[in-house]
Amino acid sequence: MRLEKDLLGEREIPAGVYYGIYTLRARENFPLSGYKVSYTLIKAISLIKKAAAEVNSELGFLPQDKARAIATAAEEVMNGKLSDQFVVDALQGGAGTSTNMNVNEVLANRAIELLGGRLGDYDIVHPLNHVNKHQSTNDVYPTALRIAAIWLLKPLSESCAGLQAALQAKEAEFAGVIKVGRTEMQDAVPVMLGQEFSAYAGAIARDRWRLYKVEERLRQAALGGTAIGTGLNADRKYIFMVNDRVRQYAGIGLARAENMIDVIQNADVFVEVSGLLKALAVNLGKLAHDLRLLSSGPMAGLGEIRLPERQAGSSIMPGKVNPIIPEAVNQVAFHVMASDIAIAMAAQSGQLELNPFMPLIAHHLLENLSILTNAVTILNEFCVQGIMADSERCQLLLAGSQVSVTALVPHIGYDQASKVARRAMKAGISVRQAALELAVLSAEELDAVLDPRAMTRPGIAGSQK
């Protein structure tokens, strides 16, 4: 064990760990969820620490050897080393200070080790005086969250592009499969299965574009604003240089916010991003519901499409295979939509110059970005790409429905068409047969008007105009 002290007293720390007394207290104070802080956020904070150490050294505020050691330690953490040393619960009081200090202590102790010292010898490298120099949790944490969110937005956008392409491929593949279109779970008018998939592709295309554009909203960084955005205790040259260095290392178009007080206290940009994630979740959920419905049965349901079989579905019913991928995607959608409420409430509840609930925002936002990427990926690769159409089933259901009666309305009027529909339904005969019996049109005219494929295109079926 080693002994460390803070303003509250002394504590024994396990000799081999890289975190220190602040992290130990935070670990004890927040036994809440068991959720780990997103490692993407840890990487982003470490990137900022690396940039800050280098800039502080170049400006003469840090000795070169200490700065190099801190930068090396930060690089190691960014590459996944010491990941087991970040032990604070994701849900924590203090606006993220516990996470920031966890990083400060780990980097300080690793830097001490690199310089040949013993862990906990903060005379060599201090978590606050050296690693955190010219910084505050209040400017580091929201900046790191913006970086982490942008990093995670990119793979999500790419996964949406893949799903969109797969849906468009199915649109082309199913272009010739005609079926019953339904509104309010009731038979409506004919539609091509490919047309249904074109609507799914269109929704995901909008999500992809919105996510691509929202990155711009996250590029305003608070770094250099320190405690409340005024920049107190941060050298002016440092403020400009560190933002340039972070932008270079992060590989994104990060820019110093013109109003850092605004960026530190207001979290509405994260609400905006979360809202777009919710929109994606809504579209994914609707798509997943539709796939489950269209594949239902398969013999006693709609059964118009066949989903890829992924695993046995029941411990009691032999041969049953369930639509597990859409079901899993639905659950992700529910989770993301619920998390959006938590993010909105946390953003609204910040007071005056700081939002103390940033850890909750960070946890839900980064988790939602990650699980949505996974959900979109499995929906694409494990489900959509392998969907097959049962064209015979589609034709059978279409033939047994009354959906073609709508095409009669422009020719005989709504009331007469309603009589045809009622007669066909009561007598159990086709719309064409009922129309012939009621003598509303000739057989030749009915053949033209009741062509189901003509009903899937704009215009009046059977019209010569």
C-alpha cells in the first residue's frame, strides 16, 4: 500500500494502481450503476491532456521531460493501455470532475513511472499542477464529450449508409413483387414490395444526412475557458495553441468557441444530437416492427417476406424461428428514446455557469451512439441483406382482397364502388365479379381499371388520358 493525502485527510492506496486518492474517494462515493465511463471519452480527455502538456512545455510552463512523460502516458491510454485503471462510475456528482481526476491521476502516475519514480510521488509529476495545468474539468469535459461524440458519429453515419444501400438493393430486387398495401392494419390499395422498401431506404437516408450535418454543431470547443468560460488562470497563447493542437490530434474541425461561457454552461447541443439519434431510433423501430409483421406466421400470418433464420426460437415449440434481429433493434430503439428524455432533463437542469449533470448526458449520448451503430449494423448484415420475398404468398393475399375496388371510384363514384365492395365481401367473390354482376362497367373496361400494377403508379387506372 502507499499513503496519499488530500484536503480531507490521508488514505491508503493499493501500491500497484495508477489512480490516486481522488479516484479512490470517487469510487467509494458513487457505487451507483456499475457502468463504466465510455472509453471513447477517456481517450478524448487523454488527447486533451497530451496537447495541453506539449503546449505548456513549448510556452515554458512545464519542463520538457515532464511534458514528454505526460504526453507518452496519454498516448498509451489513447491506445488502450491502463484501461482497467478508470474505475469511477459513469454516473457521478461533480460535473465530471471525478472522471477528469481519474485521468489526471493515471497519467501523472504513469508519467512518474516513465521518469523512474515511484507511483504516488507527485513531487515528480502532479495530477493538478502538471497534468491539469491551465485546465478545469469544466472546459476539458465538455470539449472531450464533443470530440468523443464526433468520433462516434462517423461510424454511425457509415453504418446508416450501409443499411440504406441494402434497403435500396431490396427495393430493386422486389420491384416486380406486387402485394396488398395496408393502412391502419387494414387492406388498402396494391403496392409493390419494392416500393415499401424504397420508403424504408428514404427514412434511413434522411437519418444519415442529419447525422452528417449535426457534426458541425459539435465543433465549438470550450477548451481554455477554464472554470466558467472566462479563461481565468489560462495563458492567452495557451488558449489558442491548445485548441489548434487538439484539432490536429483529434482529426476533426474543432474550433474555439467565440463565447466559451455559453458553451460551458449550456448543453443544448447534446440535446440536439440526442434528438437526431431519437429520430433514427424511431425509424429503425418502425422498420423493425414492419419486418416482424411482414414476416409474421409464417403460415398463419402475413408471411409476405422471409427473414434470415438466425437461431432456434423456442425451448418448447419445435421448429419455431423468431425474428430476433428486429426484436433486438426494437429494444435498442426503446432504450435510445428513453435516454433522450434523461439527456433533455439533465441539460435543462444545469444552473447558472455550469451543468453538474454532464456525466449523465455523456453516458447516455455516447452509449446511444455506440449501440445504435451496432443495431444498424446487425439489422443490415444479419437481417435486411438476407430478406427474401414470397411472391406467391403476396399474390395470393392480393387476389383474395378487395383492395382493387378503390380504382373504380374515378369511373363509377364512391357510392357505387362501396356497393361493389360490400357485395364482393358478403358474397365472397372478387371485386371484378361483383362489378360485373352490378353492371357498373363492361368486362373490357374492368380488365383495364382493375389491373393491380396500374394501381401502383400515379394516375387513374384504366384511363386513356
